[in-house]
Amino acid sequence: MEIDMTFTLPQLPYALDALAPHVSKE
């Protein structure tokens, strides 16, 4: 899991940007 977190860390902003419009709509 630790490796997964480290790999997702740099991709966090990307995932947030992709979900931002969906979460902002709510």
C-alpha cells in the first residue's frame, strides 16, 4: 500500500482535477 500511495501522490492533483468538476457540481 505504501508504494501505491507514493505512486498516487504525484497523480493526486490529476485525479482531483478530473473529479473537481463532478464534486463542484454537487
